[in-house]
Amino acid sequence: MDWCRYRFRSVWGLPAAPAAVYAVLERAEDYPRWWPEVREVTPLDERTATARFRSLVPYDLFVTARESRRDPGGRVLEVALSGDLEGWARWTLSARDGGTRAVYEQEVEVRKPLMRRLAVPGRLVFRANHALMMRSGKRGLGRWLDAV
């Protein structure tokens, strides 16, 4: 097992139409406005941005995200990640129960040296940290959608 590799999958039920959710998720530069752990997103061009994340564990992760798929008809958004995390992340949306089922999937290898050194003893903490970040994101997106 490679202790520096992670696969994550989160499923969010959201009380808004898939088109409305997609419209919010495709605007990565707005994520810090509704997702507290996404501290900043800086567009570099039409398809690329840098981002800084920080959750309960006291360290920042810096990544460059490059759009690899934007499919409004299929309701899929996917980015390739490089930097402290290398791999990909994807949102897939579908209509469900009068709202949206949003599936977030991510496969990454940790490149940040401290996290690599702590890969084995810190793995459960890193996974729990990610779960808390996702829970916070779901709450923030729900509030954002209610306000829009």
C-alpha cells in the first residue's frame, strides 16, 4: 500500500436543481465565499487556477488545478491537480428527489513533504480532516444555494 495515496468519495444531497448547483460549482473562484476551508482561489487563465486549502489540521495545501473536463450537459466538472496534491478531482451531478445528488471524487498522491513524512501515523487524521472539510463544504454550499 502506498500510504501517500488517497481516494475520496463524498455524496451530497442538495435542495437545488442540478443546473443551479453546476453553475455554482463551475465558478471555483467563488468557493472561498461559501467553503471556509478553501481559503483562496486565484485564476491564472480560463482553465487554470491556484488554490490554498486549510482545515482543522494546522497546515496549508497549495495546488494548481487545471480544468480537464467541463460538461454542462453531463453535469461533470473535473480538474487535474498538481502541487502539494497530485491527481484529479471530479464533481458529478444528477437530479434526485427534487434536488441534486452531487458526487465528489478525488484521487491524489500527497507531495507535501511534511504529510509524506507523517503518512503512516497521520493517515487517520488526514482522512478525518478531509471528511470534516467535506461536511463543512456541503453546509456552506447549501447555505449559498439558499441565498442565491
